[in-house]
Amino acid sequence: MGIVGDSLERAAQAHSTRPIPKNAGTQMRYLVKQHKGSTKAVAALLNISQRTVERYVKDQIKRPKADLASRTEAEVRSRWQPLVRKRAREKATKQTGLLIVTRARFGFTAAPGTSDDGRMRRITQHLPPEFAGRLLAAQDAGATERELQTLAAKNLQETYFKDGGTRAQGLLAELTDIDYIEVGI
């Protein structure tokens, strides 16, 4: 995915009520169950042989190589407790909103060299539920990472520069070069 997409996924995964399975056999059995008993589909997903998947399911192999272990864990994590994640996302779009922490180039549209010229700043901003709904709906619709970043920037701009006064009433801001973004649902 990307910076924004991965952050939204991590935030949803943080609401899990149970940890993912620890050992490789249990993780493999979970993936096989998710794919309706098809060891062939899991093998294609993990880019390993079907026989290898069967051996993990029967606990004939106990310790996978590091790259396979990380791929397996990522696939299990992305499918773990879908209803809990769905409820957390719905709550964010209807009640709580999102908390976004980012470090980005942020400044007013001004001539280069002026005091309003953009510079790297750390921003922590709560996005109301309607903005959170826009961002999560775009992700569900299959928006690209660039589109998600643009939408997040627009939402931050609308919430950060409201209320007038010290919040720079009516000025246009640009949010570019996002280094990271943490999202709290």
C-alpha cells in the first residue's frame, strides 16, 4: 500500500481483542481455513509449494525461514478479526473520528524565502467523523496512495485552519512530502 493506507490498516489492527496465532502451523491452518480449505490457494498466496503448506498444517515443519514467517504473519494479520476491525472503522466514521500524527512540509502559499514559506512541521490533529468517513470510504473504494495522501492533506487543512485567529483564517495551506502518518481510531 503506502504511508496512509498502511497507517489506516495498523490502526484497525490495533483494536484486535486477541493476539494472532504465534506458531507457523497454527497460522497456516488459519490461512487454509480462510481460503475454504484450499492449500493450493495459500501456497499461491505465500509463493511456496502446496506440499510445504500441507507439511506446516500437519506440524511436520515447525520453524519457517524469516521471509516466509514475515509473509505468513502479514497475511494472517490482514485477515485477523475482520468484524472487530469493521466495528472500529464504523465507530470512527460515526462517533470518534481519527487522530492523525504526521510530520510533513506544511506552510502557506507564499513566495519562497518569506516567513510563510513551507517547512517541516509535526502536526497532531483530530479529524471529525465526517472527515474520517471520507478517508476510510476512499480506501474502501480502492483509492491509490497518492489520492489518500491528497485527501488526508485536504482534511487536515480544513480542520487545522478553521476557527480564525491564530488558526490563520482564510489562508490556503499546502501539505506535501508526508514522511509518516500515524492514525488512531
